[in-house]
Amino acid sequence: MTMVEQHNGAKGPPSPSQSALPEGLTPEALTLCCKELYAMGQGVQATSLAIQAAQASQDIPVLLAAGLFLTQQTAHHDVAVAIFRKALLLLPQGHAVLASLQGELKLCLAGALMAAGKRDESISLFMEIAQNYPEHRLFAGEHISMGLLEAGLADQAERVLAVWLQEGPPSVALYNNMGCALERLNRSREAMVYYQKGIELASRDEDVSFGYAMALLKAGAYEEGFARYVRRVPRMPNLSWWFYKDLPRLTQGVPLAGKRILFYQEQGLGDTIQFIRFLPEIARQAGHITIAALPPLARLLAETYPMVEVCLVAELLKTPERVKEYDTSCPIPDLPYLCDLKSPAALPPFTPYLAVPLERRAHFAQIVERVIAQQRGVQAQELETRRLRVGLVWAGDARTSAQDVASDKRRSSSFAEMMAAFGTVEADFFNLQYGPRRGELVGVETPQPVYDVMDEVQDMADTAALMEALDLIISVDTAPLHLAGALGREVWLVSRWDACWRWGDEGERTPWYPTMRIFRAQELSFVPVLQEVGADLRQRAMAI
């Protein structure tokens, strides 16, 4: 039981202004309603409800519920900071029974400050909590280390955790956070030791098990890593979707002959692109396969795998009666496990595995030629010299949850930062950035033009055709990077310093995409590694 739960049922001093609450709005009801709205894709409404409740209420548990929802599910960290400050001001002073609640509220405030980028104030408050609220010292260590990890400061998190673990007592969360810090510092085998310690304390803890899986995979121990990876609860907007809730999950060793299987999108588009290569092996054995995809990938998958049915997730959700058509379902990222992938070396020999029809390829080749010719003031057929053609992606997809926003900040650069680091290059640059971050093209002065033909691009099938007209794609760790790799295009990854498990702890190459070269940042800033990319790009341009 948390201190908040204890306070909700306590007989101590009453919370201020209980009468100011809207009728029936309990902390539990507020949390449940916000989460349900968020799960249905109505994140704006959920956020608005939490903020309105916090503005209207003088009830500390309601304020805490609103602040925690905003901290955990959204990127509105400044608002959460204001809510926690309000709760602390409302807390009656001088009551011993509420002293621990004050410490808990300060923990929440310190975490929100960290997420809002106010690190010095956050760390100072965490240290005050550790000193003045001994019952919360352990939680302070857990929170401050997680906040540093989410901010991309794995080295600082490691130092904090070393102190907390040395002075004891240990906890599952401290071991988990130390494992996470070491894995993000590309020391995966060291990380495994701490995850194992966490598992010894709580063998059923899902976070520790998943973290251990990531460390195993990053270290190349695919057999055990994927076996643990498939134990996760799928990351999807709503776990009540019928094809997850009402169908058994496909597992390794189940006879596939005649089976009717529904594979569904889970996690990012890049995960689907990376793992869909294993689908033909399953399709050769199964009776019927359906892929539940998101719109950006649906056409590309349908053209690549005509032997299976491709449906939109949204359309399937409207037809729950189709459950009787299937024997089992499976998230697409489980495919390597189902195909018994034991190590990076055991990946099948690579050949490009996504289809681009010749007509679409020719269409985008003409677009590329035309925009270059227009810039040079000639007709496309009059182009005499051909320069290196480079596609650029500087940011990940815009997301809304707090965890995903923090992850996206760590993996994303900016258009201005990328072009400034590259300098002048004898190449023709093409934008491949989609979504809101495409807007960064406007108002940024660059050493040379960057052509933007993304108005011609409707989905990943079009993006693939555009990539086929380019010589090189340079991208941060996001879905177009996987698309380029799956097409067998030359692609350079600008990897954040806490590299994703799929790229391992070190090295310039990956067996997942043999045409990929990895440039690894050595610090939180992307500027030095982008400058390295720019220097090599100038040499690459001279070789065309």
C-alpha cells in the first residue's frame, strides 16, 4: 500500500476543501477515466480532463492522481510540476501522520522536475528527500536513477545507483535501473549481472525480465533473449483488442500445418519492417495468415507478400466476429523466436525483402530527376553531371506517452543541427522526414538546397520507391532506417549513444542489414557524430 492509499483511508487531519470536488470524482475514477480515454486514442481529452480536475480540486489525492497521470502518460511535465507544487502547498503542516505523504509528494515533484529538464533542482530535492525522509530514501534512489536514465544520462545514473546499492538496502528497482544504465552504456554483459540479481528478488517482475531480455539480445545471446522477450505484455494502445484478448498467443513448437494465424502490428513501424522477413517461413507451413497492419505499411506489405491477407488494424477492430476465423494470433516482433533464431550469426543470408513495383520506382526516379534539373535550370534529359543523391531523416516519429517522448528525444537530432554539422557537400540532398518534424525544413538556412518531394509520398510504399532513386540514406534510429536496410540500400545510421539492442554494444556493421554502416554517438549530443558523418559524406561524394 502506498502512502497515498494510506492517506485516502486515514482518520487523520482532513484533506482541504473536499466539497470543491466535482460530484463523484474520486482519485480512482479520475485515473481510470484518463487511462481509458488514452487507451482509446483520445490522449488530448485525457490530458484535458486531468488538467481540469487539478485546476478545480483542492483535494490532495485527486491532485496526485492528475499529476501522476500527466507524468507517466504525457509530456506535460511542467503542468505536473505545478500540480505537485499545489498539492504540497495545500498539505496541512505540523501533522506527523502526513509527514511521509509530504515526502511522497516531493518524490513526485522531483521526478516531474527531472522530466521537465530542471535537473539541478530535481537532484537537490531528491537528496533532501533521502536525508530528511529515511522511509523514502530507497524510493528516492529508484526515482532519481530512472529520471536520469530517461534524460539520457546513463553515466550519471550509474554513479547514483552505485552509491545507493553500496549503502543498501537493495531493491528490485535499483537492480533493474543499474542493469538498464549499464545496457545503455553498451556494457550489456555487466548489465546482465544486475538483472539476474533483480530476478532473484522478484522472479515474476515484468520490467526486470524485459530489461534482462534487452541486455541478452544486445549481447548477442538471442536464444535466451528472445525466449524472455516473448514473455512481455505487448505494447499496444489497448489490450482489450479482440485479436489479443480472445485468441491464444502463438508459441514456439506449435504445429503450424493448417493453422489460421493473425499477426498484428506491435511497437513501432521499424519493428515490423525488421521482423517481417521471417513471415515467409511461417507462411510456407501455415494454412492461412492475416497481417493486421497500420496504414503506412499496409500497401507495402500487401505488395510484398501476396500470399497472405493484409488488413488495417482499425478495420479488424470493427469486426470482432472474425475471431472464429483464426486459431491463434501473434505480435509481429515474436517472429524471430517462432523461427528459433539463436544468434546474430544464424540470421538467414540477406536479400532485399520488400517489393517496389517497377512503375512506382520509375515514377519517383522521374520526380528526383525533375527537381534536380529545375534547381540547375535545365531539362531533366539535359543533366550532364550526376552527384551523390542522399536522403535525410533526422528525427523519430512524434509520440505522446511520457516514456516514448523521452526515448524519442534521445534518438532524434534536428534538421538545423544535422545540416550545420554536415557543412557543404557535393551532393543532392532529399528530405525523407515525415510527420510534424518535416516542418523544420522551413526557415532554416542551409549551405545547399534540400529537396522536399514528400508531398508525393502517401505511405511507406512510396517512401521505398523514393529511396530506390537515391544512392545513400542517412537516418537516426527510426522506421525509414529499417526500410532502407530492408531494401538493401546503402544506409548510414546515426545512433544515439545508448544504442538500441539490435545494433549491439559496438561495431560499425550489423548482420540485420549488411548495407548499413553505424555511426555511434559517444555522448548525449549528436553534433560530434554528425560532424563525423559529414566528413565521411564528403569523401563518399567524391567517389561518385
